[in-house]
Amino acid sequence: MNSRFSSPMNEIHLLAKLADMKEEHYRQLVTLSAIMELLVEKGLLTRSEIERKAAELDKFTDPPPYPTA
């Protein structure tokens, strides 16, 4: 953040936005997990069907710009 437009307050706002995004991401992940569990419990989908579809959809995304394990 070495921009001449950067200030400590701008950095605080940026960090606050990042924290908000992290919290929202967590809530969305919990909701999605609950929906998947309910679909499996009700016998509408199997875990392997969900995994296969996730792998299929993952092929459409660009690889991350950082190494993955």
C-alpha cells in the first residue's frame, strides 16, 4: 500500500471490508453445507453426486495464481 493516495484510515477501511467479506463467506459456506447435508439426509442426492458435480464445475474455473497442495 505504497500509493500516494493511501493513508492509515484507508488501510483500516480496507481491512474492515476484508473482515466483512470473510464473515460473509463463512455464513455462505455454513448455509451451503447445511443445504447439502439436508439433500443427502432426504435421499435427494448422494455425497458422490455432489462431489462429481463440484469437480465438473471446478473445471470451468481458472487455476489460482498461487501454488496449491
